[in-house]
Amino acid sequence: MRLTDNWRSEIQGCWGIRVLNWHSPPVGETLWITRCSKTKNGVHRGTPKDLYVSPINKYFYAYMEKQGLPYGVLSDKYGLHMNNEELEYYDVHPKELTEYDKRLLGELIREKACGRGFSELVFYNPSPLMSVPYFEMLYYSGLIIFYTTVLPSQVTVT
């Protein structure tokens, strides 16, 4: 699917994902997540901070850590890679994923999120267009999903 200028309503209509702009982070049963990145550190195993090192990822990690919140990264291999979880390096591009793969990844996202007590996810990615494969995975999770292109406040990343 290709998003148009009316992307907010398209995201809600296609995937049931509510588009939000938060003024303060939610707490409780809500897990903040972002997407993986092509830019990886090249390590063989690690946490999301070790593996996914794009500027968007670094900004997200700094924000979550400043807020003291657990977080996860949507993964084209693992579904959901939690901030304190070490997993093996991989190189899978979202364009390689079939609809069947996205369904399986959605199920893995649900299992891991629910297993950690989360029933809602807030997905952060500045680009709605680059988020489409992740919207599809999230749809298949069956969880309550919110999407935002901004984080509630500015964080300095060093």
C-alpha cells in the first residue's frame, strides 16, 4: 500500500492504528516501540542499542531511558526485540517479508508484549511511509496500537 496526504485516516482505516501526538508518555500497560534499522553495528549479538544504530534509533533510546521506560524495537526477524534482551545479529529487509511472514511476526509481537504485561503499543517512527511494513506486522499482533511521528519532548543525543 502507498500512503497519500490523507495518511492519518488511511492508517486508522487499513490497520486500525490510532495516530497520536503525545504531550507526555503513557505509563502502565503501554510499551513504546520503534522500528529496526538497516544501520547496524555489525556485532554478532546484542540488545537493540547494540544492533540498531540509526539516528532515529539513538534518539528513541535516549528518550526512553530519560523517561525510565522499557521499550522495544520491531524486528524483521524476531518480531519484537526488547531493550534488555540480547539477540543474534541478522540482515533481513522488510521488502523480503511475505504476508505470511508478517502474520507470524505479528504473533511473536503479541506473545512477547503480553508476556511482559503490555496490552498497548505506541509505535514511534518519523516517517509514516517507511512504517507501512511495520503497520502490517502490528495489525497482525491484534494489540491496541497507537502511532506517533514525534516524541513528547526533545532529547539531546550524544
